[in-house]
Amino acid sequence: MLKVAIVGASGYTGVELLRLLHSHPEVAVTCVTSEQSAGRPVSDVFPSLRGRCDIELENLEPVGIAEKVDIVFTALPHKAAMEVVPTFLKMGKNVVDLSADYRLHDPAVYEQWYDKHLNPELLPDAVYGIPELRRDEIKEASLIANPGCYPTSVILGLAPLLKGKVIDPKSIIVDAKSGVTGAGRGAKVDNLYCEVNEGFRAYSVGGTHRHIPEIEQELSLLAGDPLLISFTPHLVPMDRGILSTIYSMPLGKVDAADLVTLYEAFYDGEPFVRVLPFGSVPSTAHVRGSNFCDIGITVDQRTGRVIVVSAIDNLVKGASGQAVQNMNLMCGLPETLGLDILPVFP
């Protein structure tokens, strides 16, 4: 039985980890931390856990935590994670980090979009944890940089096209929409009910969203050359879910049915990627609460553009579910353990 710590358990990714790990047959959550709520049962902070997970929240003391667990999930804001991850690693613990602190390979790029990196020497050893593309590396890693939610939807949506040299890498435009949980649990005026309800708006317009360098880094690796994308995120008045609509120009003549076949072959045997039949497009309603990424693909016959639509639950495949998937791989467990759950519908 693996003993697990969740560092930063009072946010949405923290409670989602607790929900998923509660049903995991090989895991016991033995430590959860929250600086603001230490000393209280986690079920006080999240009443949905009452009677099933009442473990007491602790202060963040890395050495003490490391002494009593086997693996650590760090669900902290950027920069806060890199202050504690080195201690866990030095004490021989595997770490799955859900922040952005170890996703970018170049510390200069991290500094440009976030802050000065405190331990750039760890970046070469951090594996970007997208199992469908990095499975073998994840199995050997001690530090996993769990991907962001938007990047997961975009990278999985484009991987077959870029690996297959089907599209022009310079032509990619991403129009993405996220539920409000993507902004975290902290109180912000822009996320209040009256500010969000009955509205639909773009944000971080003009190439300013922090997930852009992460997406470009991974897509560039798939394409074999550096690339830039146009990326515009939108906030939708719903709790959870991401829908990314991705446009690109093909390098030659393409047929939509053939592209579906390409995707089916690329993701053959992948337990959490569902390629939709020709003519179908995904919905966030059909992946809610699950670790699935649903992908639909077609061709605009008028413009010639290839259009990919991908849907994930931003808190599961876009965060905590993918983190558990990575943990399973790191620890030699069946990849789907604790995650083989159907979406909640309606």
C-alpha cells in the first residue's frame, strides 16, 4: 500500500486528488496540508468528503512529511512548489508536481512567464507527464511535471497531425474554453457568480496566457522544429470542463475520414483517449468527472482547414486524474487503477 501526501490539499485539484485516491485500491492518503486550514479535518473544508475522508490538515513541513510517505503530490501555486520539491527528492521520494514549476525546460522561458526559478538544475530530470507521449520516461522518473489543463487538450488534439507531418506547424490557431474551476478556488472578483453567470468572455488575449510556452514547447518537440501558435482562452459559466477547437492548414490534400483513421491508429490502446467516429464532435458534458480526452476531427471543405475539437475535464485529465495516471506509471501499477470511472451525465 502506497502512503501518499497531498501538499496543498485545500484547492480544487487537492479535493479532486482526494476523491480519486479514496477509491484507489493501492493507496492510503496519510498526509494532507493546508497553511490556512491546518488543524481542521479536510471534510470541514470540503463537506463532500464527510464520512469518507476526515483526515486532519497539517502545516507544510517537508522533512516531517517525507518521513511518513512514499510519494508526494504537490498541488501548490507556482514558485511555492519549487520551495519544497527539492527536499522531497533529496529524501528519496517520488514527486508529481501539479504546478507549472517544472514544465518548462528552459529556466529563462520560465522566468519570462512566471518568476526566477529557484532550482533550475532539476529541470533536465523533470519529465513532462503526458502518458500518451511520455509513458516510458514517466516509468523511470522521480519528478513528474504534470501538464496544464489547456496544454493537455491541445497537445493530445494535435499530436497525430504533427507527428505525421500532416499540417503546417505555422498555421495553428487554438480557440479554447474553460469552466471557472480552472481559475482556482481563491476569491477573485472576476470569478464571482454575478460576474460570470450569463456571460462568456475571452481573457489573456493577444498571446499572453501562461500556458502558451508550455504548449509551444511540447508541440515543437512533436513537429521537430520550433513553432508558435495563436492561442485565445475563454471563460464559460460552468464549473468544469475544457473544449479546445484547433485550426490548421494541411500540407497536402486531406480527407476527414482518413484523418479519423490516423487518430484511431495513433491512439490505439490508449485507455483515456477516445477518438470519435467520423462526423461526431465532443462535448464537455460527456467527459465530466472522468479522465477521458474525447477528440473529434474534420476538414472544412470551403477553406481547406483541418479542425480538431478536444474535450477534457480540466480537474481530472487536465490535472488530478492525469497526476494519478502518472503516479500509477511511476510506481509500477496498472495505469488505469483508480481512474476507470465513467463520466457523470447529465
